[in-house]
Amino acid sequence: MANDVFRYAGEQMQLTATFESWFLSDGTYPPLHRGQIVNLAFQLQPEDLREVPAGDDVFEAIVDAHYRVRGTVLRAFASEHPPVAVVECRGFRFYVEASEVEGWHVGMIVEGEGRLGLDYYVWSESIVDRYTDAPDLFYPLRVTRIRRVSVPESFVSRSEHGLAAPTTVDLSEVAAEQIEEVETMERRTAQRPDAPASEALASYVPYFFMVDFDDDGVPRENIPRTFQ
């Protein structure tokens, strides 16, 4: 489901974002389930962001978690490595962590595209703890859909001692049978508990999740942050 236009100012919010599998193994987030109320901050992983003249704000889903944006820089943390900036588009705030953020300033208008994902700790564990005046990026939302996406084997590099794979890929690169609708991120494994590590590694398929959210009927207050 692609959300054609982002709506928030007094209307329903609808978002789609990536959720990387290492969030679960590291304990960064608990396993999410459909219908769960969450409180999350988001980042935009930029593919093309540049300064532009003033114009109407844009926050528009191209497909899945890929968005077209135009908005205003609210805050820039130039001393971070890489630098971090907060951008607001149509009332929605997210952060960008990238080398191209260097030189951005408050009030600057930026435009481009990128993939929306959950904050992986930069905001929840670092910025908000060290900057008392950091903007509020947390949104109370409900999980409405979860897709578990297996990373195609063509993206995976295996060796005797391990494997390497991207944490996410575009769904256009993924076959339909590699995308599974699930109710929860919790998964029972068919792997024998006494299986040797080499067998477990050979059969392991890297994956990530694509998660849809909305705020229909979600209370605005007293929702604890989902980041652990």
C-alpha cells in the first residue's frame, strides 16, 4: 500500500517505513505486531537532497517507504559525525544524518527524495539526551500492516565464516514470494537448537520489515516511547 499524499494538519497521518532486522537482535525495538500503539521517531535516508527556493511543502509517498519531500530545516547539529539536521514537511518532522547535511542552516528549504526508516538510536539515545532544546520528533501511531521481506540471494555474499548483505533493498528488486504479510515480527524458527553454526549460517536468509502506520484514534498523550 503506497500512501499517495501525507496528511497531518488536523487530518489522519499515514506512513510507511522500513524496520531493519538488527533492531530486534540488538534489542533496539521490541517485536512489533499489527494493531500495536507505538511512539516513534523517523529518519530519512537521502538519495537526493538539495537547497531550493521557497515553495509549498511536500511529503509524498512515491512507493512504499520512498518519499518525495520539500520542507524547512528546523535545526542543524553540525558537530555530530556525520552531521544531523531536522526537517519539517507539512507538519511532519524527521531527521537526516548524512555528510551532505554539513553547511545546512535553520530556515533553509531542502527538496529531494529518500527512504523513510525508524530512528536507529541517533535521535532517541543520543541527540535528545545531549540537547535539551532538541525538537520533538516522536509520534504516537498504530501499526496497521507488517511485511517481512527476504533479501534476495543476489544481494548476499556468503563465506565459510559469515555473510554480508544490505539491511534493506528496494521492493522493486524483490520477488513477490519473498514478501510475506505477517501479524507480528516474532517468528518461530525451524532450525534445530543443536544445529551447528555452519548449518545455521548456510540456511539463514537476511530480511527486513516494511511497516505501515496511521494515527486514527490513537491518543496523543502518555504513550511511552517504543525505542528501548
